[in-house]
Amino acid sequence: MTEKRILCISCPVGCEMTVGIEDGRVIRVDGNRCPRGKHYAEQEAVEPMRVLPSSVKVVGGRRPLVSVKTDRPIPRSLIPEAMKAIRETVTLAPVRMGAVLLTDLLGTGANVVATRDVSAETCGDPDAVRAKGEM
Ligand code: SF4
């Protein structure tokens, strides 16, 4: 059996847990003060998951980028590929907070959503922006 030390980040208490792993499976969790910690440790020990924050390019907006995040955690192992997909994404202003800019990121079921508004630079006419050759 191998052991991993994992800090629970599910709440501010920050319990330090010890996870026992045998044949790739969690067989024991110690140090958690509640069931959330046990669930977190079991997931973290086998397949860590993270909400991914990033930004997406905006054409025709008052800002060149809009901050985004995944609407649920994705496997940490997929983050480099997910960042590449997000970097290749371009959206057109205006962007509203909560707008879905990418769906089912890499088949994870997670959507990439805007976390702020970006208003249009001009009157927000998408055809005018396209005519300028920015898309
Ligand atoms: S185990 Fe429970 S009490 Fe401890 S940090 Fe995690 S969520 Fe908080």
C-alpha cells in the first residue's frame, strides 16, 4: 500500500488527510472532518480535477480579452489541451457574463463561460467588424 498526503481545499478548515492506495484504488482516508473531505481525497488521489480559469480573445470589444472559466472541474491531466482549445477560441463582442463560449470542452461535459461582460467597441454591428477583416 502507498500513502498520499492531501490537503482538503473544499472549505477554509484545510484538513490534512492521508490516503491509502492499493492497486490504484483508495482503500483508506484519514484526517478528514467531514464526508466532503473523503470524497475530495478519493477523487484527488486517483484523478485530480480542477476548474480552469483563462481568457478568450474578443473581436470588436472594448477589451481584447474576456475572462472565462469552466463551469465544472475537468481532469487536471487535460489542462494543457484545454488551454490550447481556449487559446484558439475567438468570440465577437458584446459578451455577457455567463455566456457559453465553448461547449463540452474536450468531451468533459464542461462548458467554458464568460465571467464578466465585455461591451462592443462601436455600435456592436457584427457585420461591420467582419467587414474590417477582424474575424
Ligand atoms: S474535510 Fe471537511 S472540514 Fe475538512 S477541509 Fe475538507 S470540507 Fe472542510
